[in-house]
Amino acid sequence: MLESITKYKDTPIGKIPMDWEVRKFKECAKFYSGGTPITSKKEYYGGNVPFIKSGEIYNNITGQFLTKEGLDNSSAKMVQKGDLLYALYGANSGEVAISKINGAINQAILCIKPEAEFCETNYLSNFLILEKSNIVQKYLQGGQGNLSADIIKNLFVPLPPLPEQQKIAEVLSTWDKAIKETSSIIKSLEKRNKALAFSMLTGKKRLKEFQGVKTKPVQIKDIAQEISLKNKSDEDYVVFSCTKYNGLVPSLEYFGKKIYSENLTTYKIIKKNQFAYATNHIEEGSMGILERENIGLISPMYTVFDFNLGVNRDYIFKMLKTDFYINEYKRRMEGSIDRRGGLRWSEFSKINIYLPSLEEQNKIAEIVNTANKELQQYQQKLNNLKTQKKGLMQQLLTGKVRVKF
């Protein structure tokens, strides 16, 4: 299916196969953007015309619908299923997708309609995906800002013969299908794992061998204590930040620059296997265990605590990170008189937790870890597929490797 070639020619975008050509985007496709009807005109909204925003170009699940009057009396434009959509504004500037529905677009989306005699939609979609990093690096400072239709219109596009474009798109669609299927499995596993963690870590579901064994909830303060040890001698330990998804990570590594104080004497000392949470942001799930160093430093705005013997730390940590407990943190913060103080130990330590025997804790943690490992394997598979596709795109869309057609 794939074969190498040796004959190239020089072009404005580098060497390409002799039988390919290079055109500016505006020479091989038509472009238009939409607009937004006046929001104060209630009669323009609530109809049956899906109104697609830049953040919705992937799934086209829209939050708004326009009436025919709203469409007719605004600069919103219709796109058809199968049209190529490009996000110009917003957090996902530079993203590209093919519309799954007929609907209207606003000014943040560029609709691209290829000229059938020159190019094919799926081929151009893959070209724009490959070019995204170059476009973002050149035109968006730090990923922030807006693109314009003129930027896209003036891009040089390498164009193989149409049959080859179609074959390239067909080859790459094999990876797209695998990526989609793997992503679907990951979503199912994430949903399953969340339900499993909730049911087992809160005692809603018991292992067969422990059914009938009564377990009373305990308050955190009954099995743990706050630790407030300051770095008075100004030791040069690694400073850690508490993150929502990755727990405690070295601050320099996480932020890529130094954001903490030069004077570390007010920072708290945390020792290996001790817990910490962001006192003012625990409702986001910002909690971690120190695992990478024997001793570290954290902001004085964090709360450090540790558990007594007889608990499985992995079990406890997973339990405290479930949505059930995150919602409990939110509830307690909202009910606090001094909300600016976040969730301090005095209130956090009153939370009831489900604590079965150490044997049951160990088995629950093992089951949850096994489920998470399966999810991680599929996440790694997804990363591998995306890497493979990117490498293949770099070969096929530059003509370094040709497809037989």
C-alpha cells in the first residue's frame, strides 16, 4: 500500500513529488465565517437551527438554536454535514473538524469548502491538523489570541493528484477509526472506574467475604492529625505544588519557572507519605501524598496531615479524591462563615469516612488499582495511536512516502 519515491522538485514549502502541485488555500477552496444574532432579540433564539460555536465543532452538540428569523436577520451562516470547520477564536483556536450536522456557525468558525477539481475534504482536514502546531507557534502567542481567515487562505497546500489525496485520507482514516474506538473505550472505563471507586470506597458495595461485617464511619480527626512544622532553619528542600490531577509535584517542574518565595522559612515541611491539600482550593480536588522525596516544602497556605497506623494510605487517598468527598468539601466551604479561609483542618477533620478493617482496605485498594491500570493501558494505546498517525501524516502529506492508487 505504501511505497517510497525518489524524484522531487523544489517549491515554496520545500521538496515535494514531481507530479504534485502547490497552491494557496484560497486557490483551491472557498471560505466563509458566520456571525451571532443580536442576543437581546428573543425571537431570534429557541428555534430548530443548531447554532455551532468554536468549542462545539467536534461533536456539534450545541447549547443554542436559532429561529429562521434569527438566521435571516443576522450574519450567521449555514454549513452542511460534511463541511470542513476551522476554529479561529477561543481556547481551541486552530482545531479542525468535519461537521456532523446541518447548522449555523458564528464568527469564531471558518467554513472551508474545497474546489472538487483540486482537493478532497478529508485530505485538507488532515493537512490542517498537521499544520496546527506551526500555525499556533507562528500566529498565537503562547496559544492565546485569534486566527483570521486571511491566515488560512494564504497557507500553501501540497496537492497530490485527487486519487492519491483520497487514498491518503483513506489510509489515515484507519488510524482515526482506531483512535475513536479507543477513546470510546476510555470513556466507558472512566465511567466504570468512577462508579467502582464510589461504591467500594464508601461502603455502598462490599466484597463477598466481608458482607455482614459491620463498619461504623469515623471522623478524620479520630485517625489522623494535622502537622504544622515550619522550615525555620531555611533548608533548601524541593518545593512542591498541590495539583488537581497529579497530586504533589515539584513546583519548578509543574510551572516551568520559580513562583515561590525566596524566603522559605515560612514554608511547611512535609515528609514522605504524608498528605497535603490546598486549603483554599480543596473543592477542586487539589490533594496529594509526598512520594518523590523524603522531605519537601509546601506553601504555608496548604494543610499537612498524617494518619495513624492501621490504615492503607492508598485506600484513604483514593477515597478522599472521589466526587462524593469533593462535593463534601464544597458543601463545607460554602457553609463556612469565613469562606475566604477555605477548608481548614478544624472543619476538614470532622468529615466522616468509611473505614473497614485493614484487610478489606487492602483488597479494595488492589481492586481499584487493577481497574485503573486497565484504563492506563488504553490511555497509553491512545497516545501511541496518535503518535503513529502524526508520523504517518508527516510522511504521506509531504510525499516522502507514496500510496498506491
